[in-house]
Amino acid sequence: MRAEPADRPESPPAPFGRRLCEVAESRLAGGYRIFTLIDETGPVPAPGQFFMLAASGGWAGEEGRPYLPRAISHARFQEVPDGGMRLDFLIDEVGPGTSRLAAMKPGDQCWVAGPFGSRFSLPRQLNEDAAGAILVGGGIGIAPMAVLRRELVDRGIPSRSLLGFRDQAHSGGVEELFGCDEIRLAFEDGSAGHKGYVTDLLLQLLEGDDSRSAAVYSCGPPAMLEAVRQICLQRDIPVELALESPMACGYGACFGCAVPKAGGGYLRLCIDGPVVRGDGIASAMAGEPAVD
């Protein structure tokens, strides 16, 4: 890969400790759920950062409450007139932690810590010859892609979004988070858009583009991220990946989110990531998260 360009912009640091935020809304979005919190005191998050979320209630009863918070990327934020922000999260109910978050109702309270981690670079910081950005999202990994796309639009930087899903039951949030401009869809079962993988669309796009002017960003399942990483490595295209991993604290203390670096040693995704360069890690499969 070519030499690394300028560093990415600074990410806002997370306040120490956690804070209680009120649930403003929770609604279905295709096969997922958009879960909205009102954060009155936290800093504005950057594209690629994430929060640690845990329901404040639910300790009693046979099921109890999942002991550890869940690391969730924000999908959208909006500053509100009387102070604070609305934070939207895209939730897929895959285990006790995410199901508990999805079950919360307006007026409930949620423990929030963050925003944590690094942000995405801008295209010219990732590749000084970049003419724009290619965003590749899969499943709930479309959430950080939506935040990045919004920043690129605000800065007048052209981008194209490629989004992939297993089927209609494992999709949602596209129209609300992306609109419909410069977006191509792939469904593995062929129920909409391209029948196949979202990486098929990436390959088609790169065939018609000069790789010297490309900057690729991606978030999604580990197998998809590794495929995107390999496609870009083979073509000497700079790529940044937002990785997922089991995580307990968000502050770098537990080492539960360590992934191997390309030259040896480890990265802690909560503080060294979750956004990493594709050529800086040994494999995107190393951070495969447990069901939560």
C-alpha cells in the first residue's frame, strides 16, 4: 500500500463515567429498530465513533439485566434547540443485550458512556489523490456509513454508497438514513437490487474507476469486511474499516477488544479503533463479535 497520508481529524474524547439519558423513541425500520436517546450533556460524536449502552432498569425478575453494556455505533445525531442531542441507533435484536435495548419505551432511561474510539478520515486524508468516497455497508454496519455520508454531503465531497443485506428480514433504515441518491443495494436472496454480495457491487464500481482516485470506507459483518479489505489491498486502494469486537469497558482497560496488527502486536479497538486502516491489521475476521 502507498504511504499513509495525513492523520484523520481529532475525535471528541468521552467524558469519564456514564450518564442517564431518556429514551425518546423506538420504532421498527425494516427488520431492525431505530432507538433514539436524548443526550443532554455528552459531546457531539464523530463518524465512526460508538457508545456503550445499558438499560437502567430490569435487574429484578428471572431474566435479570445483561451485566455488561453493549457497544453500538450511532446512526445519526441532531442537536436540539434547548441543548443536548438526539442520538439514533440502529438495533438488531440478536441476543439479550440488544433485545433489552430494543424493548425500552419512550420515557425509559438508559445508561450511556461515550463517544468512544477513532473517527473516519476524510477522503483526501486517506488518499491525497481521492476524488470522492466509496462507502460499503452491510447489515447494521450501514449505521456508521450513514453518519459518514452525511458529513461528506455537508462538506461537498462526492460519495457513492453500496449497501448489502442477507434478506428483507435483516435490513432496514436505508430510506430514513440515506435517502435514495447514489445508493446501490445488494440482497443475498435477490429480494431487491443486486442478487449477491455487496462486494460484487464494489468490484463492478472499481472496474470502471481509476484506483488511484479511490478511497473506500466499510462497516459490516467480519467476513464482508475481510473481503473488502482484500479487494482494496490487491488493488493498492486505501481503505478504512470500522470493526466490531466483544467489549466490556470502552476505555482500553479490559483488553477484550484486542485484534492483531499487521506487523505484530495488538490494537484495542475501543481506543485504537474502531476505525482502522485495512493494511494496519492482520485480518478483519479477528474482531468477530459474540452474540449480544
